[in-house]
Amino acid sequence: MAEEKGLSLDSIQGTGPNNRIIAADVEEAKSQSKVAVAAAAPAAKAKTSKAELPSTSGAYEDFENSQIRKVIAERLTYSKQNIPHYYVTIQVQVDALLALRVKLNKHSSSKISVNDMVIKAASLAAVNVPATNSSWMDDFVR
């Protein structure tokens, strides 16, 4: 989300637990960025070339695509359009999971997130039900 306003997460110093970036950090960076953009606007206008298209908001910067990015985009598009996809979903009640997480975090040196536990459960499910981890081939399913 920070990228949409021209912010790079690499440039934001996190003040949350374990130096994580929190919402307040992003808001502060946005306010600092607005001041910097306002100060740099006259200089940016002087640097624009005639080949560049004008931006409606001035908050975007265009970059030429590298050859590898073009190939990745083409293959991703091909994959999503031409290869059948199906998704496996399930609804679960996570009360017991949340209680277990609280107990584990009391004894753990690093915090265990719900996402950590969901990923572990999904990996165990893929091992127990291999059909969920399959690929469509022309004449068979692998």
C-alpha cells in the first residue's frame, strides 16, 4: 500500500515490535514525503523530457520494463488464461487455534502468528491429501 503513494518500505524505519513497520510509521513517512514532493516539484518539471507522458496526479514515475519482466508478464498472463485453475477452500472455527497460540507464545522466544499456524496446517494438509497439490498437464493431472 505504501508503494501507491511513492513510498518505499525500505526507506521507512519501523517502530513496532522487532522494528516492524506499523501504520503510524507509514503515516509519518507520507507526511514527510508530501513536504519533500512539494519542495522537489519545480526541479522535477525541469527534468522531464518531451517523450514522457504527463501524469494526472504527479505521484507516479514510469520505468522501462526489462526483457526479463516482459517475459515474466507474458508467461504469467498465459498461465492464468490458458491453464485451468481450481481453488480449494474451507471454513474453519479457530477458537482452539487461538487458545493454542496464546499458550505457545507464553513459552516461545519469538511470537507465533495465526498466519504461521495456517501455513503449517496447509503444508500438513498438502502432505495428507496430495490431490490438492496437483498440476494440469495436457493428457494427465500430475
